Amino acid sequence: MQNRFTVKDFFYVVIGLVICLLLFLNMVKTNREVEALDRVQRALKQQNTTLGKLQRAIAGVSAGARTDATTFQEGSPDGVDPREPPPARTPSGPDDEPFQENVAALPSYQPGVDIAFSSASPAVNRHGMAQQWQTGPDAELPQDFTPGDTLILVWNAQPQTLTPFVSRDAYAARLSHEIFEPLCWVNLERPFEYVPGLARSWEVSEDGLELIFHLFPNAVWSDGEPVTADDVIFTFDLVMNDEIDAPHLRSYLKENLQQWYALDPHTVRFHMKDTYFDAVGICGNLLWILPEHVYGDLDPQTYNTRVRELCVGSGPWVLDSWTKGNQLVLARNENYWGPKPALKKQIIRVIISELAELQEFKAGNVDLIGPTPQQWTLNVDSQWLAQRGRSVLYHSPLRGYAYIGYNLRLAKLADKRVRQAFAMLLDRREMIDTLREGLGRIITGPFYFDADQYDRTIEPWPYDPQRARRLLAEVGWVDRDGDGVLDADLNGDGIREQFEITFLMPSGSTYAQRLQRYVQEKFQQAGIKVNLDQLEWFVFEQRLRNRDFEMVSLAANGRPEADPYPNWHSSQADNRGSNDVGFIHPEADRLIEEARRTLDYEKRMKLWHRFHRILHEEQPFTFLFTQPSLAFVDGRFRNVHHRPLRLYTSEWYVPLEVQLR
């Protein structure tokens, strides 16, 4: 029988070739993924080693003064892709040109104000010359100054991930402050102006629509590679990528930024879509700058979920190790391009129990803790603390305020009279005295109470349970069946529903438990049934982002002058925006938008005050009180200042004779 090559055989051959081709392509794809992960692993390994001296010599940069500021380039190239440099670059000067710290024509929305370094480092030397300490030139070192020793502090939880922009919890943010740098910082002292970070100076056009940032030419990453304008462009491109899990930052940037591109290796230019009062902040302070050569090869899925320990920045500290559930260790960045911290390490221990945290401090096993208000009151004047160390109490705009928020999408919470009644059911003075040991101030809105942005003429809602019950009755909430619980026909179907609400909070603190029980008791006295629920932070955060809650309590972070747009504008109520409670108010939107475009300070403050009054009337939050920052610090540390913004451990040192670690 003669063998013949049939059509059937032909199809088998084609199928076989296709399978072989698919296998080959898959092997290529897998190989590339392995190479990318290998690069990540090498970067992680490098973080866990002791960093040597600078691998890259900083040459050609000497101390000196420029006689004039770089001329601002008016206009903008047409049709420029914000991710690509313009066709023709205009350099700001040769890389080896001498520079000084204080160069800027219009550094902010207040024209004519010169840029200065932070008050924590008024004489900081960033000319590429070695210097021992962050807070002054070596010639001015304290007599007992000695580098060395380790600071051990405590967190009550650990981050889920350390990946910049993907992480959303306060602990990851604290770590980022040590490892990464923005283009500019907020000064630690009043009036909280912007001061140099990676950028030594910047200019803003008269209309506020164009900004140029000049990078320090000697800035390097912790692996010794130079920081360039391309790293800045890469960072903004990364956050603007819809596949990166950073919806809050991306939404904020998309609303404001039109273009961003490099003019030369150390100069970046931004174009705003509209005039914005905090243009310097959104371009220079919103994002940590990341190294493209470390993060640039990661696909979005890998970046979002598979590099939770990757932290390579340009700041004074590097991540040395992370033992999950136990501790994180930061080592001094020996490649740091500026003056280094005096301390050689920071060890962050994870201790969930507040009692155990205090006992470890008493025993000398930790150096810095944030005591609870109860622990503060019981121990601040004690003899053991006077012998062991010192106490620190200060109010900071970053500390923000405590609040109870309501999901306004629910019918039972949609009427503002219900939310006003909630505010009057709570005795906030009593809450401060019993829950916070008297440490706190009643507030009426979302702005820092000691800033011009806060309207001090607004009186807090009084504690008035009788008036609260009358408001609830106006809405239809009355106890018709006499069972002690209010009921109402919400849907108009003739069926009355009991007023029952679930109060959700993150778990892990006695304060949360006490606050929940207090609110439960006060509400139940008015006929409202309150169910208590606590969840681990990761699960809680997911519930919040998915709008799966009724009533929640948290502490909101703040700024010296806050932009309420992310938390309160109606456009941020969906798509996992930060307007979690779903606050929709056209007049509030209009005031936010107008204030953001207003450069005149006094006019802007008046607009913020009008917005503040709307929030006070609508009560989407029950604004509770401020919470001062509290700390117990080991007595061997020197140069511990009460900065109005935050404690700055990089300026601390320990004399040689009392060093322990």
C-alpha cells in the first residue's frame, strides 16, 4: 500500500509547528520575566549589605555662588508628549557649573520668596563634599558629637507592602520618608514653606502654569548611580500608568498636570492644566522620585504585587532587612549624597500590645515609643521616666484629626439632619477627657486648627440629645412600636425598619474599643441600635475602598494648607477615589475648584472658610478632635527638638560615652 501525504497529515504538521512556535514564544517571555526578577533580587540583595564608599566620584562640582538665576523659558513646545523630551532642549548650564542653595526667581505661589533649606539643616552642605552630620557643617559640630549607635522604635502594625505609590498605610509612608526623597520637602518649622529635596531650586511662571526644577547634580541613588531628570520623568510616567495600582495619586495628577519632560540631565519642566495654588507641591512634593534603572523593567503586575520589599531611593537610609511580623531594619546610606545622619541604624520593632510596648521602653529594650494618652498621663511626671528619658508633646498639621464618617449612599444616612443629630448625640468634650485624657481639641472641619485655612468663627455642634431626637423625628425616625429602637418607612412601602447601623473600625487598639463602646452607648440612648465590628487593617481598607461600610472612624492626615479636592470633590466619590463617604455637593465642588485656582492668599482663605462652613452644615463626618503627637524618648539621645511638623530622628546623635549599640 503506497504511503501518501494527505491533507489530514498537512494539518497535523501545521498544528505541530504552531504548538512549537507557541512554546518557543512562551520560553522567551518566561526568560525575560526571570531576567527582570533577577534584577530585582540583585537590588534587594544590595540593600541587605553594608554600603561602601561612593562608587561614583562626584567631580567638577565645587562650592561657589551663581551670580544670577537661570532664566525662565516662556512658552512651551507644541505637541510635546509628556513622556518624551521636547525636540530641542534648552540646557540650564553645564553640569560642572558651581551652584548654591538659594537660587530661584519665583519659587512658589508667593513671588519673590527665596528658597531656603529646612530649619532642621540650615547649613546643610550638598556640594558633594564629605560631611558627618545632617544639621550643620563639621566646623559647628557639638563638642560631644560622635557618629554611631542605633535607635530602636516601635510600630503597632506593619505595612502590607513597601512598594511606593501602591502602599497606602501610614507605616509604609513613615518608611518612605527615610528611604526616598521628593523634589522638595515641607519645612519642619513654620511657616512650613517648601525647601529643597532632590531639587536645589525651582522657578514658577507668573501665571503659575509652568515650573522648572533644577536637580542637585551630585545627587545619587543608594547604589551609587546618578539621579537624573529621566528618573523624575519615569516616576511621573509610572504613576500615570492606568495599570499601576495608584488610583488616588493618578487622579490627582491627571486633574492638574498637562506635560512633564526633561530639559537636560538635571532640569525638569512641568506644565499645569490650570492655575493651581499648590503647583510646587503637586510637582515637587507629591511623589517620591524612583530610580528608573531599578524599577523601570518591572511590568505593572510585578510592580503592584511581587516586589513588596523593594526600596531603593536616594534618601539617608536604606532598607537593610524586613522580618515579617517582627521588625524592619534601616541602615545609614553610606552612599548618601548629602550629609549623613549620625545614627548608624534604626530598628523598627512590631509590638501590637500597647502595654508590652511601654514595658519594653521601661526595660531599656526600645528607645522611642508613642504612648497612649492613658500611659502619658500616668507616667509623664513619674520619677522613672525622668531617670529613663524625656517626654515630647506637640501638635502637627500632619497629625490631622479624628472623625466618624458615614456612607451617604445609604438611604438612612442621606439626610443631613440625621448626621447633624449624630453630632449632637456625642459629647466631644467628654470624649476628649475620658478617651484621650484631656489631650485634644474639638474641631469643626477638615483643616489644621492652627492655620489660616481653618475658620475659627464656626461653633461646634453642641452636645444636645433632645435636639438630636427632634431632628431624627423630623426625618421620620420615631419609636412607633415601643421597643426602644427608632423605626421609619424609608422606601415608602409601608414597612417600617429599625434604625440599626454597623460601626466599623480597624482592630488592634484599646482606643478603638473604647470609642466604639462610647458611641454605641450614646446612640442607643437615643434609640439607635449600633453593631460593633473591627477588622485587620488590610481587610478594613478593602472594605473602605469598596464602599462596603455604614459608619467608620479613622484619623485623617493633614497638611499646613490642605487641598480638600481628593477627599471631598464629587469626582472622587467613585472609582476607588478618596471621597469614601460619597459626599456630593455642587456648591462645595465649585468652591474647591475656585480656591485651587486662586493664587491670592487672602481670597483663597475666604473660599476655604466658605467650604468649611458647608461641611459643618452637611456633616458627612462628625469631626471629633485633634490628637497631639506623644513620645517617650531615651535620655541618651541629643539634639531632640520639638519640631512643629514632626520629630526628625536624622538630626539626633548619641555621645560616645553613652552609646549602647
